[in-house]
Amino acid sequence: MKASQFFISTLKEAPADAEVVSHQLMTRAGMIKKLGAGIYSYMPLGLRVVRKIEAIVREEMNRAGAVELLMPVVQPAEFWQETGRWEAMGPELMRVKDRHDRDFIIQPTSEEVVTDIARQELRSYKQLPKNFYHIQTKFRDERRPRFGVMRSREFIMKDAYSFDRDMAAAKASYQVMAQAYRAIFDRFGLRYRAVAADSGAIGGDLSEEFQVIAATGEDAIVYSPDGDYAANMEKAEALAPAAPRKPASAPMTKTPTPGKATCAEVAELLQVPLNTTVKSLVLATDQVNERGEVVKSQVWLLLLRGDHDMNEIKVGKVPGLDAGFRFATVAEIVDHFGTKPGYLGPIGLKKPVKIVADREVAVMSDWVCGANEEDFHITGVNWGRDLPEADAVADLRNVVEGDLSPDGKGALAIERGIEVGHVFYLGTKYSKPMNATFLDETGKPQPMEMGCYGIGITRLPAAAIEQNHDERGIIWPDAIAPFTVVICPIGMDRSAEVKAAAEKLHDELLGAGVDVLLDDRGERPGAMFADWELIGVPHRVVISDRGLKEGQLEYQHRRDSAATKVPAAGVFEFIQGRLAP
Amino acid sequence: MKASQFFISTLKEAPADAEVVSHQLMTRAGMIKKLGAGIYSYMPLGLRVVRKIEAIVREEMNRAGAVELLMPVVQPAEFWQETGRWEAMGPELMRVKDRHDRDFIIQPTSEEVVTDIARQELRSYKQLPKNFYHIQTKFRDERRPRFGVMRSREFIMKDAYSFDRDMAAAKASYQVMAQAYRAIFDRFGLRYRAVAADSGAIGGDLSEEFQVIAATGEDAIVYSPDGDYAANMEKAEALAPAAPRKPASAPMTKTPTPGKATCAEVAELLQVPLNTTVKSLVLATDQVNERGEVVKSQVWLLLLRGDHDMNEIKVGKVPGLDAGFRFATVAEIVDHFGTKPGYLGPIGLKKPVKIVADREVAVMSDWVCGANEEDFHITGVNWGRDLPEADAVADLRNVVEGDLSPDGKGALAIERGIEVGHVFYLGTKYSKPMNATFLDETGKPQPMEMGCYGIGITRLPAAAIEQNHDERGIIWPDAIAPFTVVICPIGMDRSAEVKAAAEKLHDELLGAGVDVLLDDRGERPGAMFADWELIGVPHRVVISDRGLKEGQLEYQHRRDSAATKVPAAGVFEFIQGRLAP
């Protein structure tokens, strides 16, 4: 490809609304162009990256036995009504009416449609397992679209759906996909982790996220540097401390803490470590009658160490809280604790509440908590002596760096990631309400067991850039670079030798299947180099008259700090040696 | 590819709503699946055809210097408001509101968005010409979607847009595209015609449709078998008759024609040829004041031969009618003619009307028309003698088979076609309202001259089938067949020789880049052959134990009436010899 037959348009400045580096660089490099909030055109350079990602995904999906089809963007509401998602999904589901006033949606995902296909097409156990996928435009009407194509409203996703005869077969299909995803992400050439994720009520452990590692990532990834353990923050387990509770050593003392309503403020005032304080979180659960009216409410007190954060997913698994909970109202809190939030604690309650202690809090002694009286806390609190043991002890918190790894191999580390893929066992969540059954060997209809497997095709370029960039611009891995090699001839219009050498190398590389661009725009060297460093093509060859006189070209990888002189005669082989295998 | 790793699902019966053969066969062959009115999923076989079509289009567009990008499906209304199409387009424009109650559309085409990109990106004459295209999902909320993917609501289209500095350059860009389209349609392997089409007010002759020839096509294509002339019915010119008007030979006579309100009925009653009758069509034009109120109306009488049909496009070009016209109301007709429609004519008017005669009518003598009196017609009518010459003579009608070709080469023939492509010169229709200008050599802003070029990607498979099918099913041209070759082994599960021969041939063809499918489903021969004849794979090889014992395989092209025995040793070369080049 020659630049004159392509379209390159770089910008010195990033747009004002570009908060993250990938959005800034994609815009500046001319890869995307904003059309509206969360809606982007993929300009020619950006589309090349998208297509390379699609091609890798397609190859590996096909290799794993999945079959490609294409389901529509606009889908009738009736399918979404069958599964209840028409009502359950909020305004992020883009609803639209046609000229006959019938309801449709612009698809954010295709579980309903693929299940409708399966219930028509897959009638016998002999047709299972089957995995259908498509690569299609989707729309999610995000409340606050931002970060360019990282969190856009319109995006392209690969979504695959497996259909199996039973859970064991579904687990096998899940594992095939989990392996295919590793092959896909390996080929992208990005640093990533497959991390265990919460799978909600169904599926046990069959949920993994594929996270591209990046300091700017929105998700916290927990892993064991000494082992294989990796999970997202929602899922990662905080083990119970190995050491038993120490005996009480301090008397329980009520202490004035005027205006100090947080653990951090209290610890600072009292000059004690934050990890000796305990924070009180008050939740409530409601009992509802058949008319949907609340007939009885239960107030819960959750106790976490002052330096720890509550993990809502884990709290939602505590027996009694697992059918849904809410934060208590101020009226409920005053009614049970006799005071407003900020000075709450488990001692001196007005009415009984259920107390759940985090595993860490359950082994603390001599701790600090609110006195259930405004402007007062209590120090030297001890389980058993000052209050009964908690009603329940559970893992309620997010892990922190240094916690023991659940696999017993050293301490946990935390890094940031960007979720770009997800494999998930669905069970019969969609097949049951949509009556997607097959006939088993005995001729009996059985609901199909499903799994779903997504990759955010248009989010990947942004994630790749968040991971791979420097102050000059993007640094693409070979596999998904818009071009693998760029040839920069200097003075091509003045020198027939430069022109001939550039075109010869271009043709040789192209003939060898290398995705090469010859920059024949006639830009000055400084502007030309700056463009390609911004765009991030990994391999650059500079051809100049002076170099040719010495029989040499200059090669520089985008990560190299300086160029390497290469004999002109051997440059083709040299470049081939530098390309990713 | 092996069938067991793919998805094949054929049906004996077509769905009740499948009116045309392509819809019937695509559904029966398992290529598409209806999700809602005018909304289809492309099943794996159908998607393969779509992807092959896309690949050919993409290659030829790139070869012609166009640059691919990807514009969004969901587009903010503001761009459509800039050009006035937000108001001008009817309910076929699918409108949607987001969570913030802002207006969007699901794109039916992308002139607005590409012009917005051009006005930002193309600032200098040095950047022109430029041609951007994308292959994207579109939506048109048809009042009556039907014929499967031939007239669906959601569809995939390739649309390209050229930007040029002036009309001469725009015409050159148009010609490049017109040539690229010929290359594309040649490669599809379909019989097609590029026909001149009406270009509205702008562009002169720079509008061509690419029509796939099919007896079931909705469009009439007019062409000269002896020359190069080809146009669609809207555009095809009916020349003035070469022979002059004959002198009057009959007296003008009022004749009772009770209840005979059409030319055909009158001709039958009077026992005269239909082509001696003249039909009266009454139109009106309105003069409007600055407040949009009609201040004055003019009634027009158009005279066409009884066996001819009015051509609205041509009528809209008659001076005086070219700013818009409507059919006259019954009140206007009664007011001017003294009677209701059915017995109208140019003689004995109550009030003056403008009379426009079709070229053919202008040279008629001794003709029949209504008497402007219920249940009466007049025979023996002659221009000059019985009424003054018409105010204007013009080409008002559709051509008919046998009319003289406008290129002077013989008589016109008519065949049916399906429009699958259109190249069109736009001028400044979009660039002017959207202020898409570039700076010329003198630094002066000039509006860009545009062209647009569409191909109905998902309509093409249907058009191909309308042209190429028989009573057993589809007959694909090699270039866009879902698979080029199918290998049908008989008794593969029982015979190791059959299995080995089938797999060897499969691997050889695959290795040579041939798109081959090995049917390893274990179907019985009859069902297997019926499936592949329905699906329409052009080349079939049958491998059987009996044949192998004789050292032979059987080859049959989908158009062959019988199989050919081929020595097993030379089958690979034999098949290669039969593939389209």
C-alpha cells in the first residue's frame, strides 16, 4: 500500500473531551472520529486494526469448532419480552418503534435471538454440541459514554453461544472456549490475564474475564505472583487470618471524638493505626407478601476493618442477604442504634440487629468502633468480653495487596486491567424461559445448557494502546498494527535511487505477505517520523540518498531508542527476522 | 471444511410468506432465517455468500483507489437536519430517541456523515480527489417488506462517496467507479446490464443502475440488441415517430359508449385498434405565495395513445410541470371538462387547459377520445381540423418493445432486472447545505463535487438466485458460491477406502485454495444429493466403493444433466479444469 492511495490524517492536539491516553492517541492518529456522544466512525487506519482483530478472532473461533452466522442489529421486542429482559433492562437498552408502532431494540447482545435460532434448529441430541457466533455492531445507551471507543455506545463485539445436552457437556464447551480465548489473546501480542469472575447464582466457577493489563485500567485484578491464581476484585477471596484472636489487653473506654465520623478521622485523632478500627455498615432485608408489600424488615450490621472496603458481591452471598438487600434508611438506623451514621457500633443497641463480622474483624481484639452516641467512639472493644460473638462471620471485603493467596502460594498482588473478553456458563437461564429444548436419546425434551463468550472487538485497540504507548504515541504489537512496516523514503521526489530502493523494498515485503506501507506523501522527515511514531507502526525503515551511498538503510523498531544501520542488500531478510513470528 | 464442523439445515417446504423463488430457496437451503418482518439472520451458509460478495467488492474498490472506513449505524439527527432530509424523508427513515430524549436515526445511507467527515478532513485541493466507502448494516423501514432479503428492512450495503474539486474531476471519479462496478459484476459471474438511469435535476447523464437480469425482476430494462444502448424504463427515451402525420380521412363523429370509461373498453366496443385511441390524463400545478398558500392553479391535459403508459419522470421534465405537479381533483376536472373522468378529451372544454401531447399522439390522425360528456366518445378526431395543435409536444410515455432505439441501432427490446448497484453523480447537493468546502489554488473556499456509489450486498444473493436456479434448487456461480466444490462420499462410515479417498481429495483441494466441503454427515445418497442440489454448490464429486473399484469418481456440475466418470488419479486436475478462472 502506498500512503498516497490511503488516508492519513494526524492531529497535533487531542480533543478536549479525551480523558484517557487511548482516546487521545486514537483521535490524534486519525484512527477514530467522533460523530456524537459515544458514537465513532472508524477511519481507515483504525478500521485496519479492527479488521485484524476480527480476523484473529474468526480464525481461532473457527478452529475451535464454532460456526459463524450473522444476527440482526434491530431485533423485535417480543424475544426480549419472552426472557423478561425487555422489562428488566434499564435505559441502556435502546428501544425503537417502527412505522407500525411495533417495539424493537437495537441489540446490545444476542442471547434471545440465538436461543430462538437454536430452539428451531437444534432438535436432537445428535445435533449437540453446537456453538454459534457472530461479529456484529451493538448499541448500549450508556448513561455517560466516555473514554472514546473504550466505553462507547455503538461498538462491535464478537459474541458466541454454546448449546449442550447437559452441564458436563456445557462445561466441556466452556473449556474449549476458554482455551480458544487464550489462543486469541496470545496472538494479539498483548499482556493479559484470564481472571476468575463472579458468575452470579448459576454456574459455580465457570466465569472468566480476559483482562488486558494496563495501569489505567478500570478493573482491579488480583493475582498470585508465585502461583496461577487470578481473579477480579469482585471474586477474589480474602482468606481468614491464620493467626488466632489475641486475648483482650485493654479496657473498654468511651472516648469523645467530636466531629470525627470516619475511621480515618478517628484513628488520626486517637493516634492509633487505622487497622485497629472497625467500621459499621447497616443493611436491611425486606419480607414481602404476595401483593408485593413489605410486611417485615430486618436490620443487619456488617463490621469491616477500618482500612478495608466492602465487596457487595460477597455480601450478597451471605445467608439471609442472598435474596437481595438494601442499605438501611436513616430512620431505621436511628430506631435501632439511637443515633445517626458516623458513630455506630455493635454495643448498646436499641433494638436487636443481625451482626455479620468480616473474617478479619472476627479475630481482632482491642478494637475501636462507634459508641452509638454522636461525637463518641469506644476503644478497647473485645469479642466475648464486651459483646457476644457475631451472628455470622464471612468474607465481606475486597482483598488488598499482601493478603494471602487462596491457592496457598504466597501473597496476593493487584494490578489494573481492562476487560475485553468474558467466557460465561449460562446454564438454562435463556433456554428455559424460551423453551429451547432438544430431544434426548429417550425422546424426552430437555432444556439446552448454554454458555456465552464475548470479545469487545472495538474496545481492544483502546486497551492495546493503554498498555502500549509512550510520550510520542502508540506502539502496536505486530499482529494488530494498522501496518506492520512503514517505509519512509527521504527526498523520494528528488532522488530516483531513493524512489527505486523504496519501491523495491515495498514490493518485496508485499510479495512476502508483509503488511507494508510506503509513505510517498512527500512530507519532510521530521513530520513524517512524528506521524509514524504517533500512529505506532512497529517497524520503520528509512531510506535516504546519503545512506544509499554507503549501501545502507536505517531500521528502527518503535520500541528501539535508536536506528540500526542495515546493509541495503540484506534489509529484506533483516526485517523478516525482526517481525513477530 | 467438513460438514460435521459446519451447520447445514435444509427444509422440504418453503415458508408460506415466501412469494419469490429466491426467498423460497434461501430459506429452504438454510441460508437465511426470518426474525421479524423484513429482518433476517444470515445462517452460516448464507453468510459465506455474503462474505464472498463483500470480498470481491472490497478488492475492486481498493483497486480503484477508494479507501475503506466504517461509519456508524446509529447517527445523530442533527446531520440529517442540516441537509433537510430529517424532515423530507418519510417513515422509512427509522427514528429513535436516546435516554436523554435526543434524536437519532438508524442509517439508511451515509451521505450526511461522510460529508461531515470530508468537511473536517479534506481542506485543500491537494487532498482531492478522495473516495471513501464502507460496508455497513443499514435499515429502511419499508411499508411492506417482502421477497426475503430482496426487499428487507435491515440489509448490508456498500456505499462509496467521491469528493472532487470540480465537475470535470467528479465526472472522472464517476467513470472510475462505473468501471470498477463492471469489474465487480463481471467477477460475480452474473448476467447483468449497466443501464442509464434518471439523475433528477442534477448530473445530466451521470447515473447508471447495475441490474442483474432475471425474468422475475421488478425493473424493466430497455436495451438495443443491435447496439450498446441500455436504460431503465424511467429513463429510456421514446423517439418521435419518423413518419409524418397522415392527413385526416374520417369525419369527427360523437359516438355513444355507455359505461365504457377506458380506452380498451372503447376500442373493443367500437372494434378499432387500441392504438387509434387517445387517453386523457389531467394534472394540475399550483402557484404558491410566500405564506405557502395556493393562490392560483393551472390545469393540464396530457394526451397519450391508449396502449401507452405515462412516465412520471418524463412528465416531470415538461416545462411548466418541472417544478412539481399533482393529479387534478375531480372538482377541477368537472369545472374544466364539464364531466367526470372516463369520458375526457381535448374538444369542447369549459375552461382553457394546457394541452401536452405525447410525441406519438402528435402525429396521429383519425383518433378516438372522450367527448367530455358521460357515456360518449368522439371518433375521427384530427389535429388542426378539429382542434388546434397541442400547446406542447413531449416524450411522456414508457417505451414499449419494438420502439426505435435512441442510438439509431434497430428496435428496443425489454427484459426484467433486479437493481443491485447504482452509481450517481451528486454534485453539490450535500456539500453546499453542509458547507463542505476545500481551499482551491487561490485559497478560495469551493464546495466539493460529490458522487455516490452503492451496491446492495445482501440483495445480491437473492438476485443471483432469481437468475440462476432450477426446479431442484439454487445454481451458484463459482465466485459467490457458499462452497465451490462439495465431496459426497457414499458409505464413508463403512468403507475405509471411500473415507481415505474423500479426505485426500478434500485436503488436496483445500491446499490448492479451493473452497471445498466434505459432506461427512453420513446422510443417505438421495438426501445428500438433494441437499446439495438445493444449496446449489456448483461442483460435486461423488466417491463410492463401486466407483473406486473401477478406479473412478463421479463429477457433476450443477448445470450438467448427468455425472461424468473421472479416473480417480486425475480428479484433482479435472476439477481444477472445471473451476471458473
